[in-house]
Amino acid sequence: MWNRRRSVTLSIVVCFVLAAVLLILAIFGPFIFKLYMTAYRGFRPDGQAMHDLSRTFALCFYPCSVFAGIILYSLLRLLFNIKRDDVFIAQNVTMLRIVSWCCVAIAVITFVGAFFYMPFGFVALAGGFVGMLLRVLKNVMQSAVTLREENDLTI
């Protein structure tokens, strides 16, 4: 039987898997990028265009991966709080705030990168949109925390 506890546990497992994937990509990302660009996009491995794209990839990917790591850590803290039935607490609002600002930071980095490699523009749009959605969710959560605190003071 599927329930809320199992759903939270699945989300925690997915976060750990994504953290492992992020670590693997941090190590092998440039190699995978070069392999993709030479095998499927037709770039010469020793060409100037490949060199420029690799530099752009590294300058965008590594700062974004730091923010992605912060996002995963914050999501794990949020999920462990939810698993303990601590849902409407100020710490969860803080975690959502951190995640939203990290999404905005990723959007800004990839927006700048889009001037050099256009597909980063789609990542920038997605990051900005998710950041905005999380800001709204954070505001809703903040209101719920305030209501809960007021309720706790009521006899």
C-alpha cells in the first residue's frame, strides 16, 4: 500500500541518487560533453570551436553544480523534517528559500552562458521558472507557519 511515508522515503532515495549522479558528472562531465559534441554534433576534437564550447560548458556547469549540490542538501533536510512530521516550521521555509535562490542563481549563470551556447537559454528559462514557483511555495509555507504559530498561542 502506497502512503505518505513511502512517498517521502522514495523522494529521499531519489535525492541521494541524484547526488551520486551529480558527483559522477562533476568528475566526468567535460569528457562526456566532448564525446557528445564530437560524436553526435560533428565538432572536431582539436578545433577552436570545441575548445570554446568546452570552456563555456565548464564555466557554466561547475558553478551550477555547486548550486545543485546545495539544492539537494536543502531538499534532503526538508524531506527529513517532513518524515519526522515537522512540516510547518521555520526551518522548512528557510530550506525552500535557499532552493529558490539557488534556482535563480543557476538561471543567471546559464543565461550568461546562453550568449555563447544557445541551449543554455532553455536551462535559464527553466531555472527562473522553477525559482519563481518555489518563491510562491515558500510564501505559502511562510503563511502556514505563521498561522500555526498563532494557533499554538490560542487556548
